[in-house]
Amino acid sequence: MSRKGRRGKYHEWITEEGLTKIEGWARDGLSDKQIAHNIGITEQTLNVWKKKYPSLFEALKKGKEVVDRQVENALLKNALGFHYTEQTVTNLGDVVDVEKYEKPSTTAQIFWLRNRTERWANKDRIDIDKVKAETEYTKEKTKMLREATSGNSEDKLKKYFDKLDSVMDE
């Protein structure tokens, strides 16, 4: 008598559709624990599956690493320009390979430089240390102004401006 066992849950996840979902979740930045939750298993079970089913391990790996590199490489390729071969049909109906050139993309170059080099970074990025220093300066200046104007004596105002000059020199 043959026993018909229940198919394991992994069967639906090692199909092309299941692996595509898993790869997509990894690409979206989900952790293994979150992916396991989406599948309806524990993280420990997912770890067992990764060892047992190489296609599942590769889907996770591709989603997490490879796609980022592929996009980075494509951006660089577009920034520098590239040659490629395209098939086209002649007037006689023959299919021939035609060598073409895609010129460098200025947009890709700007994006690359702004994100990879300090010299090309957007000037409107906030320098936290500079903002903190300016805030402290403004607080000190306000405090000194309040002190100087509280009595309105000429001597106090002179001290205020002397102190202000020393703070500005720092």
C-alpha cells in the first residue's frame, strides 16, 4: 500500500514564480527573517532550504548583491558610452548584424560623479558640523546682545562689541 504524503511547502517556492518572488523580496531589502515570514516558515527553515535547494540560495543572493552590481555596471556603461550589435533587416530581407555606438549619457555621468566623489557632490548638502557651529555662534551672539542692551550703558556696549569681535575671530 503506497502512502501519499503531503507535498512540502518548499515545492511552491522552488518554482520559477516562487523564486522570482523571493528574489524580489531580497531586492526590496527584506531580511531573511522577513522573507521567511512572507513564505510562512521560520528563518531556521529558510536556512535549511538555502542549503538544500541551490536555486533558492541563488535567488536570495542575486536579489541582494548581483542586481546592485548589474545596475551599477549599466550606469557606468551609459556614462562612458558603448558599442553594441543590433540585428536589422536589409531591403533584400536579409538579417544582418550592425555595429552601433551609444554616446555617453551626461545624466549618468553627473549622477555617478555626484554620488561617488566629494568634489562633485551637490553643494546644497548640509554640513552638520558647520550648522552646529553657526547655531552656537548665534546663541552666543544673542546672549551677548541681551547682556549689552539690558543697561544700555556705553561701557556695556563697548564690551559687547569687543566680545563679539573675539567670537567672530575664532
